Amino acid sequence: MRPESAMTIEHDIGNAHDGPFGLHAAKLGGTYRMRLRGEFDLAAVETVEDALARAFDGDTQLLEIDLGQLTFLDSSGLRTILEARDRAASSGVRLRLVRGIEPVQRVFAITGLEASLPFADEPCG
């Protein structure tokens, strides 16, 4: 069994909604988990993209992005998630999204993406 490799990024980013954003990412074996918290908008995209780059650097088999602690998701956050989906597909990595609260999930429903993305109700493991 491999030791856990953890990377924690906690950023409080002043943005248009005056809300913080945080990210915790950890890799255990072939699973890379990202837990997002707060408001995922344009100000947080670079932080998430940096963490995603690490997810695809190595032997990742499963990428899990937990949206359960997000309070807000705008179009730039949605675009970043869709780019992660596309990169996972082209890299042979399975993607799993943990559902967010109702206002976050509504973004996926309104855009017609909820049924086409691999959502789960709970984090794995």
C-alpha cells in the first residue's frame, strides 16, 4: 500500500461575492480527491486548475471532485469542471462528482448537464 500524498490549498479569495474559497486535495493510491469549499467563481479558477494539473500528473485512475461544501458556482467554475471532465476522458481517468447543495446543483440542471455528468451522492471510501 502506498503512503498518502496530500496537498492542501486553503485560499481566502476576496471576490465579487465577498466569499472565501478553499480547496483540499489528496492522493491515495490511484485516487485523487478534491474537496471544494465556498464560492467557485473566476477568482478561484487558477487554484482549481493548479490542483487539477497535479491530478493528471501521474498514475491517477479516479478523480473525485466533491462539490458538497460549495455555496456558489458560476459559469467559469462550471467551465473548469467541464474541462476536467474532458481531460479525464482523454487521459483514461474516471471522473466522479459529489453533488453540491441545491443552488450549486441548479447550475447543472439549468444548463442541462446534470444527467450527463457522473454525479454521486456521497464521497467514495
